[in-house]
Amino acid sequence: MPKNIINDGRKLVGGTSDGTSGAEGRPVHSRAGNKAVSRRDFIKGVISSGATIAAAGYVSQVPGASRAWAASPGALERLISLKVNGRMRRVDILPQETLAATLRYKLGLTGTKLSCDRGECGTCTVLIDDVAYYACTTLTHSVRNRSITTIEGLEGPSGELHPVQKAFVEELGPQCGFCTPGQIMSAVALLKANPHPTRDEILVSMSGNLCRCGSYDHYFKAIMRATQGG
Ligand code: FES
Ligand code: FES
């Protein structure tokens, strides 16, 4: 009989007729005991455990399951209040949810863009208490009781553009425009902290915002223009 065929004709993975596994000759045993298992038995086990996991996922979505989770010791509250663009917003969030996801997908503030989603490009920049942060690496839970400003929050009372936005338009800053909201938020944060930055201070402050279109000179000139009152 071929060495990898057992008595009832089923194949073992690299196994032998005596229930050992291939070159090293170790038995293929189940965890429950010393009984040799076939590949078919193994696959059956995987499928049944997968079904158990899938069922667990289903059960976790039944009404009451989230309440049980929320009531467990150390659990974070899911329904929280966030101050965004001067308004208090109630929002249901997950423990590991990022501010970028909350703003875009829960609050509909899609002016905050998501690109790398790993703190490298600056596309998602927003202000938290007037300081520029990457929203994609900020957990929403961590910014309760803070003041969040997105690009939508720069609009004046009559819908007019913020002076930095006007300067970006004047200097033809945006090319594709995808990075522009993040660039503007970083520039606004800079000018709030330092209304008259030097060239080097602008370059350092804007170094966390990448532009695939290479519009850096236009953005730089726009910020210089904004510091001079447009
Ligand atoms: S999307 Fe947040 S830094 Fe790139
Ligand atoms: S304008 Fe296109 S990525 Fe900056």
C-alpha cells in the first residue's frame, strides 16, 4: 500500500499508513487525545470552528449584546458628545474609532479627507483646541470635551471664505485639491499660534502635509499672503 494512503482510502497530508506525518514521522493527533485524524476530519473541524466564530459575530449584533458590552467593567461609553465646529453633536462610536472616521462617516463632514490613514500625509488634518492634529491617528474617545474644527468650520457667518482659504484661491494653490483642506487647516493652526511666521517657520509647520500635485510653492505663497492680510 502506498505510504500516504490509510486503510479506508483517505489521504493524510504528507502522512503514512500508520498515522505518522511524513518525513519526520510524527503522529497527526487531535488535541483531545492520541487518535490520528484525517485531512477530512481536520477540515470538518476548521469549518465547524469557523461557523462558531461566525455565529459569535452574529450573536454580538443582537439587541442587548452592545448593552452588555457597554456595562462590562472598564468599557467605554458608546454614545458621546463631541464639540465640532462650535456645535455639540451626539454620536455613537466604537472604542477604536478614529476621529477621521467619525467626522466623515458619522457626522457627514467629508471635507476632512482620508488618504494614507496612517499619519503620514496630513490630508486628514483638523484642529483640536486650535492645534493641528491628524484625525486618522486620533481616537474619537480621546477628544471628548475638546473643541474640534474641520474645514467646514472655517466658514464665516455669511458663508464667506476664511482669509487663509481666500489666499489659497488667490495663489492658485489647489491643483487636484485633495490635500487642500488639510493644508488649509495646518496653515490656520500656524497663524493662530504665530500670526507672523518666518519663511522657515512656515516650511516647518507645513512639512507634515504632503501634496501629490507638488503645489508646495503655491501653498507657501498663499500663507505668506495670508500673513499680510490677503
Ligand atoms: S490620512 Fe491622516 S495622515 Fe494621511
Ligand atoms: S493639490 Fe493635488 S494633492 Fe495637493
